[in-house]
Amino acid sequence: ELKSFITKGRGKAFIVKHEALSQGKGIFLTKSFENINPTQRYVVQKYITQPYLLDGLKFDLRIYALVYGCSPLRIFIYKEGLARLATEPYKSPTKGNMKNLYMHLTNYAINKKSNNFIFNNDAEQAEVGHKRSLSCVWQYIDDNGGDSYSVQNKIRKIIVKTLCAVQPQLS
């Protein structure tokens, strides 16, 4: 099934994550099923080759939600969060750069080892460094012609729908 999924991708990149590892360990990009060990268990997903970039860098968001009631379901989504940035300017995956984890992954455990990693010690400069505040990202989106309010609403809806899906198991 996985082989068919990747083969149908015809040269598209996939991100492969080992099921039992964390902090970026064992993650790799591939365009070929032959690079995946069939005796291992992985999470495999299509790699987004044209992501929205922050200062030319890939990033991910850490958004925190607290479930403080299950029946009825009650959720608190914290206003602030975190963005983790890659440390190498992003380029679409090619044979020559697919192994550059500093470009393609945003994991702190990986990027803190990069010579380019900038640690921000000044809370007043939220737009500096490779870990930034969520409010800084919303401001960046708005300043660059986007609509952060719409993005935030979509994220809230995803959080609610995800928790509604598992709510029976939480109760």
C-alpha cells in the first residue's frame, strides 16, 4: 500500500518519520520507496514543497491547548505559542539538498547544532532568532499581505474538530 502511494507520487518528495523516535531522530526525505526499510514502522506523508516561509525559512508552530473538561468538552487555547524555524534558507527538495536537515526540518534538537542557529535572549525582540513567539508570526503574516486572523480561526477549528473526534475516549 505504501509502495503504491509513493510510486503514484511520481518523483514527489515524502517525509518519513520513525514511529518510535523523537527530536528529529530518524527523519528523512525521499522520492523513492526503495529508501524505506520495510521491516520498520514509519509515519510517511507528502512533503509540502512550497511552504509558507518566514524570512525565507521553513517553520512550524507550537500551539497549546488545554482540555479542562470532557463531558461537556471544554478547551482553552492559549493565546501565545512558539514558532521553530529551520536554520538554512529553504529550497524545494532536490537530490542535492534532500539530506540537508537544517533546511527541511524545524526540530529544535536538530537546528540548535547548526552554526547558523540564533538563540534569542531578549523577550523584547520577538522577531529575532530561530525560536519566535506565535504573536510574532501572526504579525509577520499580516505585514506580508496575509490574514493571520483567518489562519488562527482555521487552526482553532482543527483543534476543536480533532478533540471532538477523540472526546468519547477522553470521557
